[in-house]
Amino acid sequence: MIFIEHYNTNPYINHAIEEYMMDKFNEECFMLWRNRPCVLIGKNQNTMSEINVDYVKKHNLSVVRRMSGGGAIFNDLGTLNFTFIAVVDDSTFADFGRFTKPIIKALKKLHLDVKLSGRNDLIIDNKKFSGNSQYKHGNRILHHGSILFSVDMKNLNGALNVNRIKFSDKSVKSVKSRVTNLCEYIKEPMTTIEFKNFLIKSIMEECKFVKTYRFSKEDWKKIKRISDNKYALWQWNYGNFKKFTYSNEKKFKGGIVQVYINVCRGAIEHINFFGDFFSKREIGEFENKFMGVRYDEDEVLKVLKDVSVEMYMHGINAENIMEVMF
């Protein structure tokens, strides 16, 4: 088995590393890694219906779509992620017990009463501290999981707090669980780095013939290329979901404004505004200006800069339109 050692905390790069590992190594691999504050989205999820967009932007959180399925999670430097890559047959997919076993065994050494619960969660005291997901390509499987060790719970709750009533789609929804930090259950205090080193030592002791691999300059160039062409792109992280509908309603000085938006592959396919506002010009002209525009705050703002909203909705301004559209 190969242990991949690196200290990168860029979430776009870290997901590119996983993809690179899948292609480069024929041997089984494992890796322990951390991300700067970010939200990780499952492959089959609609990003907009999983995150609190305002909170994410205000706190400059990266948003990254994984190769694997499952729900949305929050990461920061208090989260420790683990990855296992193995050669398997078809029956191994969704066998979470095989890959969480080394983690559970290590945590038992700290006298922690942890166990695999349901399909893919690790729990302690009936609270979740680790979620797991998998991706299979050919005869190789990538299993990764996150461990909440000393995560900022305020950011976790803020980033993932979204009003689902506004969205209608067929994406996989995240399941709300009672979560906790593992550090609260460890008798002798440990830093996240100390905990990481403990896990590395424990897993290497369990696995025979472990060798350490550190990426070369050429490796990093290839990894950066994967990140730039996929994981760092808006289209992959936001626009990848095929279709969804967003609706909202707000009351402003000029009256009530309702909006219904159909989004296809990240772009506005259809939009309608309704309300009890007064108009000097036909609202359909205003709606047409958004057709084909990327459903993204910055792109919609570009449209609004060249439009006199007052002509279509008396007493309503561009800021109001942004509030109701997002």
C-alpha cells in the first residue's frame, strides 16, 4: 500500500489529487488531508439548493463538487479527510465497512466508542462525526470520508442552511443529522495535526508493506491541470446539474415581486416576474434580458447594470431584483 503524503489545503487541488491517484497508481493507496474552509457537494446534487449562497460568499468559502455521490458537507482545517483507493470487484461498491474499519480500529485505541451507523456514517454518543462516500471507475474504487475533529460549527450550520422550499429538482438531498466534534470525547487533548499523525501511524501499523510517496514537480503540474480544467470551474461546481426550478416572493416599497426561474445546465432557460407593482413598459421585455444568462449573482448583476428596473417595476430597484432572484 502507498501512503500519499502532502500538506495542500486547497480543496480544488485536493480533489484533483484524488482523480490523479486513481489514474497513476496500480497499488492500493491511502491519504489523509485537510481543506481550508469550503463546502463539498455530492456528484448528483444541485449546488444552489444545498448551500446558503449569501453566507458562502460573505465568508469566502470555496464550493467544490466531488466525484462521489452523497450529501453536502462543510470542511475547514478542523476537519480531517481520509481517502482509500483499492482494486475491487462489482460486489465491493457501497461496502463502507471495509474502508471505515481501519479508522474505527484506530479510534478504539483512544478509548472512543465509535461505530458505523446506517449506510455510511460513523457515530459517537448517537451523533455523527464522519460521513463517507465512494466513486468507482473500472475495477478501482475511491472511498473517502470526513472526520469532524474541531470544526467551526457556526460556519458548518451557516454554510449549509438553505431554504429548500424555493427549489424544485430531482437532485440528491443532504440529510440533516446531529453532528459533533470528536475532540470533545478525547480524554487527553490533541491538536488536529496531532490527531492526523496518530491516525497515520495507526493505519500504517495495520497495513503491511506501506511506502510513502511524495508528489514530484511533474506530478503537481498534472494535478494543477486537472484542477484548472475541472474542479476549479464554475460549470463543474454549479452548472453541472441538468435542471431545477427556483421560486421566491418578497415585498418591497414598490409592491410584491414574485419570480419563477427554470435553470438548465447553469443558465436561465425561462423566467417570469409577477406581482402587484406598476409598470411603464411590458414586463416581458425585462424577462427576455435574462434568457440564456448564467444563473450566478455576478452575471445577473451585469444584466441589471444596463437596465432601468424602474421602467418595468415602479418603486423597485436592481438590489430588490437580486434579493428575490437569489
